[in-house]
Amino acid sequence: MASGNLTHLNGLRVFTVAATHLNFALAAKELNVSPSAISHQIRTLEEHLGSRLFLRQPKQLQLTQEGEHLYQRLTGPFREIETVIGQIRHQTGTHQVNLICRPFFSSFWLAGRLQGFWATHPRISLNLIHQNSFSPHDFERADLAVVWGKAPPAHVTAIPLVAAGLSPILHVSLAGRLGVPHTPAALKGYPLLHEDSRLGWTEWFEHAGAPNAEGSPAYLIDDTNVRYRSMCNGQGVMLGSAALLRPQIESGELIQPFDIVLSQYRYWLVLPQGRRLSSRCEQLVDWLRHEAAQSARAPVAAGPNGG
């Protein structure tokens, strides 16, 4: 390949993913970029080739004749490249383990325990990759991942790790201004901090038997760390995991007013299916499971209303 074409390797990779899905949004999710970034890469590649690769029709994409030809020629080589890279990475003598995890989990659960891991496994270099989204394709650059939700993603091997049931959490400064809510319905008078939608709070209110207690005003903050900082600044009540925020609750800085918890949510340790783990990965898995079991035995301090 001429050196001038090497600058378009990333665009060609983006093209193969987009052509596989025939959907820029799904391609963006797999590659962990924005749909606009996918569109820009495709447009740049089309300009370089002097040919359209996709017919952009309402609600769907279709490959042009040139796009179909290019896709058929590229899928095999890219698959071979990924296979060779994976084989080299997992067969070399490196002591590095690449772990994907969510930033909030890393900040409030993992980081404080890493000193113990390094003390017992000094020869393992742990590389943390922080991101909120995950797909099995991320195992092309990572060995393991910690994900959050009611259930793990499909097509992975999953180990339940940390119970992360959601319950209202507020800062003592907000309680000082508005008081501590004594019933779920009382939250109607409190500003609520949402994720990127209102579904979490809607689910919690229905579970608590107060489906019409939506607070006002409400703020949507998609990053959990930012949402946590807003809560600590007394700007509202967030749905948080008492398991991760136990030290702050026990110190009195944060208040968990209810023991009503969306208990289905948890963190999962996920492993690639069909891949034999290295001994260093197995050691990290064992350590994470041990730490999770230890943290599960520690009781959560009860809030003012039993929570």
C-alpha cells in the first residue's frame, strides 16, 4: 500500500464497521465515538476515493456498488489483522493486564483497593481504560471489563461482582436547607439529578409506590462523576449505590434516607468468550472476586428512616 494511503487506514476500518451495521449510530457505539465522527470519516474517505460508498436513504444506509466491492475486499484483511494482533498481545511475555471499567466504579471502589493488589501482585502492570459504554468488540484492546447494569452484555462470560442497587442519596448541605425527606413522596419538593434520561428515577418511584412524585426542577447529567459532584454541592438528590458510597454515608457527609433500593443493578466482571485467560488475568479475576466478597460483608450504615 502506498504511503499516501496509510493515512486512510482508520477511515477504512470505520467504513468496514459502518458497512457491517449499515447504521452510523451502531458503528459509533461499537467504536466508542460519536455518529458525527463516523460520518466525517466516511465523507473524507469518499472524497479521497472519488466515489460514494453509501446511499444515505431515510432510516437506512445502503452500500453502493463501489462500497460493496470495497467491503468485500476489506473484511478479510481486517479480520486477519485483529487475529494476529490478539495472538501477539496474548502470547508475549508482557505482564500488563488491560481492564476496562466505568470511571465512577474506578473512583469509588477500585482505586482505594489497588494498593493491596500491587502489594500482592507486584509483577502485574494494570492498565485501566475508563469508559462508560462497552461492547464485546472492546476485547480487541482489553483483557477484562467491569460493566454496570441489570444484566451483562450478550456474548461474554459474566461474573457478578458488586451489588450496586440504586437508592436516593443527598448531601448533608441539601438536607440542611430542605430537611431529610421522610417518605418517597416528599422527594417531590427536591431537585432530582437524572442520568441521560428520567428512566432511573421513574423506575425507583414506581418501586417505592410513589409513581407521581417526580421532583421539580430536574437536571439531566449523563456522567456519574459529574452528577455526584453536583449532589455534593447540594444541587439535588441522585440515585446512587450505597455500596460504593458507604464511607461517605457512614461519615455523615451523605444521607441515604430510605432502604428502598433498585436491587437488580450491579457491576459485572466480563470476560471474552472462547479466549483462554493468561495467568495474570486469572490472578486479577481472583483478586477482584475476593475484594467484592469482602466488601459485601461490610454492612451499610442505616439512614434516618432505616436506610
